[in-house]
Amino acid sequence: MKEFPDILGLKLVEAEKILSAMTCDFIVSETVSQRKQPVEGDYRVIRQRIEGDVLAVTICRIPD
């Protein structure tokens, strides 16, 4: 089984740099806030799980 770094809570750009440097295969999916108003802020990793040899990363906009 392949080892993946803990990127939970990181900004997406930081997480992508780490995963790319380690040549990890990953997929990104976005979720949105349950609030009706749009959220401004950076995308952050809110979930990560291993699916075979790929790290599935879920991101969401988190207010600054």
C-alpha cells in the first residue's frame, strides 16, 4: 500500500505542491457550504481518503 501525506486542513495550492513533489496520484472533488450565501476564501482540504492507489481529496471554500 502506498503512503500518502496528511494534508488535512491545508490550502489546496499547498496540498497540491506536496502531493506533486511526492508524485502521489490524487483526485479533487469540491463540496459547498450548506449556507445559501456564497462563501469567499481559499479552498482547503476538509477530507482525504485512500481509494486504491489514489488519494481522494475533498475541498471546500473556507472564509479567511
